[in-house]
Amino acid sequence: MNNDLFGFEINVWADAAARLGLIVGLMTVVVMGLIYGERKIIARFQQRLGPTRTGPAGLLQSVADALKLVAKEDVRPRSADPWVFELAPYFVFVPIFLMFVAIPFALRWEIRVLELGLFYVLAVSSVNIVGWVMAGWGSDNRYAMLGALRAAAQAISYELPLVMSLISVGIVADSFNLTEIVRSQGQVPNIVWQPLPFFLFFVAILAELNRTPFDIPVGESEVVGGPFVEYSGIRWSMFFLAEYAALFILALLGAAVFLGGWAWPLGEEWGLGWQLVLTALKAGALIFAVFWVRVTMPRLRIDQLMAFSWKVLLPISFVQVLANGLVLVYEPPQHIANILLAAVSGAGLLLVVWIMNHSVGKPRPRPVLSPRAATAPTATRSEAAR
Amino acid sequence: MTTVPFPHEHEFETQDLMINMGPQHPSTHGVFRMVLQVDGEVVRDVVPYIGYMHRGGEKLAETMDFRQGIGWMDRTEYLAQHNAELSYVMAVEALAELEVPERAQWIRMILCELNRLSSHFMFTGAFGTDAGIFGTAFVYSFREREVILDLFEEISGDRLMYAYFRPGGLAWDVPDNFARRVAEVLKSTRQGIKDMDGLLTENEIFRARTVDIGKISAADAIDWGCTGPVLRASGVPLDLRRTEPYLYYDQLDFDIITGTNGDVYDRFVVRVEEMRQSVRIIEQCMERLRPGPILPDRLPRMLRTPPGEVYLRTEAPRGEYGIYMVSRGGNRPHRLKIRSSCFANLQALRDMTIGSYVADAVVILGSLDIVLCEVDR
Amino acid sequence: MRGLLKSMGVTLAVFARKPVTREYPDTHRPLPERDRAFPLLLWDHDLDEPFCTGCHACERACPVECMTVLMKDNPNHRTQGGDSTRRKIVDKFWIDYARCMRCNICVEVCNFDAIAMNNTWQGHETSVYDRADLIQDLPQLLAEHKAGAIKPWVPQ
Amino acid sequence: MTQDDAAAQDAEALAATIWTQVDRALSGVSARPEPSVRDLIVHIPPDELVRGLRALKHDAALAFDYLRCLTCVDNEDDGMDVVYHLYSIAGRYNLTVKTQLPPDNLAVDSATGVWRAADWYEREAQEMFGVRFRGHPDPRNLLMPEEITDSFPLRKDHPLAEIEVLQGEGVAYSEEPA
């Protein structure tokens, strides 16, 4: 129990409350920043300017949005199931914040160091799907229902590759404690030895976060926002808050597990400020990648999404876990083990790419340009008539 | 027609879900409504409903003289206004036997092809959104469309409802810097086509979503009366610019694009390649453009036509845009029928959609590139 | 995978380009001189009276019947002791901007070049709270050109 | 000008050849040609219409497999014309088929069995002109609300909606000088 955040010992409960308060406050600010950042970055990807009119360079846009959402009427359809409808946002919102308990920002900068931190994060993160299904069911709207069922199918499918990818990293790091995992990659981050799990992790968080190409549950052009279609005002903003908080947390998790967290490449001795900067940079890079994928990719179809998870990602991730176990159970010297891990993982990544290429097929040759003779003009018409 | 194997059929009782898509739905391109009967995610039946935009445009055009009617044609086809106006004024010219000066014809061709570019950009953008890209394709295509619309505004004075063609020629001449401006627009357009092509055409996810979806065979497409890129994607090389050349299309060198598979992907690629051909056509037109009059020497103040009838069709971006004009003499048509290209394409929607997924229904509808104002008139 | 990477490359290349956004209410793009907003009446600065004689040509040619014109004898005509050559002059003129479809036909049919399309931003930014406010009467229609605020473009 | 004359001659020759072909294909159907500005018009009486259309579509030499457009023309006291614009994709020629319906019997057999494309066109003509297409598989209204079945907006006797023309206070049309 490291209840000495503020430099002196206080009551454990008071300490926990202080930490939680800090986190919730920070989270709200971070989410607002993320929304602003996403709008600006996506705007640049689309050669636009993004928000410019609220505050200097549009900085206050998120604040304005938040105020508007809070002030908006909280509408509930008459035919909705009142309890399920009203409670659903909390079921989405609370688990995301619970994930935060085990996420480390810097050395000794987390709410609680849990021995099974990774396990805890995964366990809690899968609860929020209940909220999604509740929202879809409670809204009494067919789009919402369709979206909620899609969300449930998708979340369950992609939970498994996510778990498997993190377990394989846990095996390599010899711990499920996030601080330990970061410490174990002081020299070389895990992404080098385990590129396949990183790929799996990235794909799975895209699906967990419902971002393109996996935004099927909320697909604007199909189910018009899916489970949120009937929500407005503060409840809708809770869904949104949860979504961006999850983005932030999963990016931090990815930074810690795969990119070396605060340790690599500076090492643990550097000050708290540097550690925070490193974490922020790595998480920021992941978030940028998510945004980048979002502006580029079309949406997959539900059957393609499921097939990709169950037929490609999941078997491969099992193989990765088994391979890691096999390599490490014989306890070869460190460098040989590392090279073996990297080789297996790299081969797996290439296999996934190969499967992706071959499942879609080669680009079809460009359409034929009909030669002039085949599309003969008027003069030959009378001939043809004869 | 795609058929999706459905292994657990009849294993247990399921109930089909009726989903009412539209008239206010982000991907119905206006106020189209279709009622989908879905079994899980698979579409079992689809019933399209149109008519939310019906304004009686044909009846109104019968009350307007030949100059006033031009403004109405813009409003039936708000993405290819020049092409719509062209059909109308050419029908009047055919009835009144007007000679159109050469310069006016070349300018008409340039504007129609530019309009085809702007319309196809609109398609690629909207189609990207239907396929699920977060606005990127849309913004890229609007960026290019904006450049073209700016040029149209400099020429005709309006960004959308040009009312620029007149029976016998054009309302007024193009500005002096026309050649330079067209060159600028084409430069930007080429980059835009390249962006759009690079963003979508080869993208694996895009291909997974579009290849072999919404297939329609050549025979079916002909039977349903499909036109334009939808028909050509099925492999029928029917393009009125080549089969029944009007204006000076017979003097130019360009290719007719036909697909091989008749699926959504082919309809997309056919349009992208058509944009390249349009650029070619405009370049050739600019070489042949000479100074001269833009209206015939003797044009009556109030145009009257002898009795007669004509069905005049031109190749608009979405296919054959026909004007069936019956005149009983006088300064207005006795009957004006607008043969809308989207109307014909939309008929085939049901055939294409049944058996596909809900998400595919959206993509198939997007690939038809409907303009509801034109469907309902 | 190659296609995905190509797409990502395209978006990244665009990321480096300059944004094309026009910050509309803050900066107004210069309008071409042919821009057509809504029709306006022109003011004869030499004789200090409108060009319009109230001849109803535009009213009859208007496809949407958005105009109403009344004419009167010109009090400023030579026979009345004035210096104008116009025997008749516009008395009242209304244009319903809510109905006008900006087709430019009124400008084309005018024999006196007395009507032109507004080609300034003021002509486009005409939102009001009541549709009745969009019915413009003669002083309103003449005000812009009388004050010298527009340079009309009339096709030949 | 010579080029135009040549084109006109060519068009006439084309119309003549098409008519020979059509006349052969329509043996047993009383058809009558009429020249027009663009395409040859063939008149077929309503009771033989679908037989004639089917013959035109399935004739090996003509093969009018593409229905461009189907519409009605209201001739007021002379009844209605139903007009079919046909196109042959293989042969690249056009034909307009017309049938005149007497005002007291505005009904004709449906062409949906010949071209599926006729489906929506016939529905539209039916609601807009009140021409009944016998044997149409789905004769609901297409563009108008389904409950309106007694009003035919595109007929000549259907009034235009009144639009209020006058603006400004105290203005009446009687003040308009003649």
C-alpha cells in the first residue's frame, strides 16, 4: 500500500478518495482535451481547420459543447424502459473509470499497484458492454437494438484477442503487475520482441473503442448512432465521456505494456516530469494512430469483422501464447529467448498480413476501356438495321 | 443478387424485424425511404418509397415558356444542372430548328463535362461516407467540387442554379480569363481524382465492402432500364455521347468505361475512370474553342415552336437524362416529361439488395448515386 | 495491406497540406462580378430618378411571379417642367425575395437596364425572422444603387 | 449544309429501314408510321399494343430490349396517348411507339411482362393521368400518397395550385394597366 502520494502518511481511505477525486477531475479535463485534439487533428487530415471560433484557436470548443450538453433537455422516449434507459450510461461510464485504478502514469504514480493489474483492467473493461446492451434494449428503437446486438457481438469477439495479446506480453515480462511489466522493458520495449501482440492489441482496442474500421455498432450511415440514438444531453455526454476516457486509458495501457511506459529509453532514474512526458508522448502517439486510422478506413461489415476476429486474430493469438510459453519454459539464455520470441511473433504478424491480403483478393484490373469500334457512333446504325 | 448462406435456418423460430430506413436517415441521400425486412442482419425484403420530393415539375414546366423552364430543369437535377438544362434547350432547339453557334456548343460541352466531374466528386464523397469513412472522402471531394463551383459562379453568376443555357446558345459569353481558370480547375481536379483513387480504390477494407455486392447482370440491368454508370458497370457500353453523339462529341477522342462484374465496386471505379475521361474531353474542347457568337443571329424575342414532339436525351452523370417534349405550337410545351436517370436505376434496387446485409443495403443504395429531386421531379 | 497503407499515405500527405477552409463569417471571399444574389433596381444618378419605367416586362417574364409593379406618369417629365425623358415611371415595386429563384430573366428582358442582380455579400446575407420582411418595396430595392454600394453587371 | 443534308437523308433512310423491319416484325398488328423530329413513331391500337411490343422486343433483327421511357400525353378531348420510347442496344436504333386511348376507356395492358422497367413508369402514369394499366403487378401510387386515387395532377384539366401573387399592402391586380 503506497498511501503516501502527497509526501506524508494519511488515512488510507482519505488517500484513496483524494486519488480518485484527482483522477475524475483529470479525466474530465483530459477527455475535453482529447475531443478538441481529435477534432483538430482530423480536421487537418481532411484539409480543414477544425474548431476556430470558440476561444483562441477554438480551445474552448469542448467547454462550450459540455455546457450545451449539460443544459440540454434530457429526453426519454415514452415507450422506453425507464430504469434500463436511465441506468445504462452509468454501466458504460463506471467500469471505464474503474479501469483507471491500476493504470500507471509514472513510477509510483498510480492509484493502486495491483499484483494482477493487467488482469484487473481486462476484467473491468469488459463490463461496460452491459451498459451498451441496456441502452439498446431500453431505448425501444430498432436501430438502437441492432446497434446494441452488434456491440455485444463485437465486444465479446475482440475481448479475446485483447486478452490473449496482453497475456503473451505478461508471459514475457513474467508478471501481471503493470509496474513490473514496464520495469522489465527498461532497455528494449515489448513491441520489438512482440510485434504480433502489439498489432492484435491495436486492432482490438479499435474494436473496443468502436472506432473505424470497427465502428459497426454506432455506424452513422447504417444504424444512425446505434445504442445512443435516443439519448440526448447529459446522458449522451456520459457515453461520450466514457468513450474518450476509454481511449485515453487504453492508450496509456498500450504505452505501458508495449512501448516501455515511463522507463524506456531514459530509464527509471529520471525525474517524475520526464517520466510523465514519456508516458504522454507514447500514449499520444497511440491516440494519433487511432485518429489516423479513423479518418482513413471505411467500415467493415459485421460478418467480416467477426470472421477476422474468430478465424484470424484469435487462433494466431493462441499460437503466440503457446509459443511464448514454449520458448520460456526451457529457460534459454536471455538474448536467444528474445530473438526466438521476436522471430515467432514477426512470423505471426507476416502471416496475419498474408491472410488479410488473400482474404480480399487482388485488386481487380481497371475497367476495360471500350474501343471505338465496339461503341460505334451513328454512321453504322443504318448498316446494323439492315 | 448476392445470397448469403444461412445455416441455422429453420432450426428455431425467428421473427423478421421491419426497419424503416428513411425518409430521414443519413444515408438515404435525401428523402428516400425504404422499409427493410431483416432477419438478424440479412435483408429479406426491401420496399422502396419515393415521392417525398414530388413538386409537379413537369406540370409547372408546361405552364412556363421556354426561357422560364430552364430554371426548373436546374431544380430537378441539382447535381448536374448544366446537363439537365442541356437536354431541355436541345429539345427546344430540335423543335424550333434553331442553329446553335459553334462556340456556344463547345462551351456547353466544357460546362457539361465539368458538371459531370463535380457530380461524380459528389458521388465518390457520399459513397465514401456510406462505406463508413469518417467524412474524409466527403471533404476531399467537396474540396474539388468547390473549385468547380467557383468557376461556374464566375461564368454564370450562381453556384448551384446556373440557368445559363438558352435555346439557341448561351445566356452570355464566358469571362475573358476562362481558359486560364479552366486549366487551374483541371489541375486541382486531377489531384482530387488521384486523392480519391488512392484513398478508396485499392483499400482492402473498401474492396471487402464493395466487391461482389449488389451485383446485377447486363441482361437484368437492361431489362430494368438502368442507365449511365450503373448500366456500364454491368458491361453494357451504352453511352449516349458515343452511341448517339450530340454536340461535338463525335469529334473528340475519349473512352467509354465499362465494368465487368456489375457490382458496387465496378460502379465506383467506372465513375472514377469517367472523371479521368472528362478531364480529357475538356482539354480537347479547350483546344478547339474559338471566339465567335454565342447566340444565333436571328432569335425571336419570344421563342415559339411549330407543333411536333421530340424525345431528346443526353448523357448526364447519372445516365440518360431525357426530355420528352410535345409542342402544339406556341411558346410553351404542351407536355413535358422528364425521363430521370435515377428513377430507372432506383427501380433495380430491390433486385440488388435482397439477400445482402443491412450494411450492404446502404452501400448499394449509395452506389446508385440517386438524386431524389430527379427521381421525384 | 498494401491498399490500406496507400490510403494511410494519402491521408498523411493531405495532413501536410494547407487547409482550404474559408472562415466564412469572418472573412468574405471576393465575389465575381457576375454573382447573382437578388434583383435590385438601379438609380439614374444623372436625373435623380429610377431607370425603371414600370413597364411590366420583368413582371410578365418572371417564372415564379415574385414581382409586382405599378407605373405612374413621371412628374419630372419635360412636359411637366422637369428634365426627364421618361414619360412613365415606376410608382410602386415589390419583389418577394422569398420566392425569387434568381434566374436572371428579369435582367435580360429589361429594355431600360433598370434592374440588375445584386452582386455583393449584402445581397446573399438576407436572413430575417419573418418571411414578410423579405418582400422588398421600391425604396429598399433602390437604396443600394442609390448609395453607390453596388457595381451592377448586366449581360449584353 | 451539305453535311446536314446528308445527315438528314441518312436519318430518313434509317427511318425507312427501321420501318421496313418494324412492319415485318409487327405482321398481324395494325401499325402505322409517322415521321418526327428525331425518332420514327409507330402507332399501334391499344388492344394490340402488348402483342406488338413483345414482337418488337423479341424480333431477332430489331431486339428493342431497352425501354427508355414510358409516359402519357393528355390530349384533352381526344383522350390520351401512351408513349413508349424503345431502344435497341445491339442495333443502336430508336423507336417511339404510341397508342391512342379514347377518353371513355383509359386503359391499356401493362407492359411489365415485356420489360420490367415499365413497372414504375406505369405506376407513375397511372397516378398522374388516371390511365389504368391492366395486369400491373403492383398498381399502388408511386409518387403520391397512396390514399389519393381520384385526382390526376398531370392532366390538363387539373388546376394548378393557386399562388398568392400580390405583394405590398393595398395592391390589387385591377390596378394593372392593360
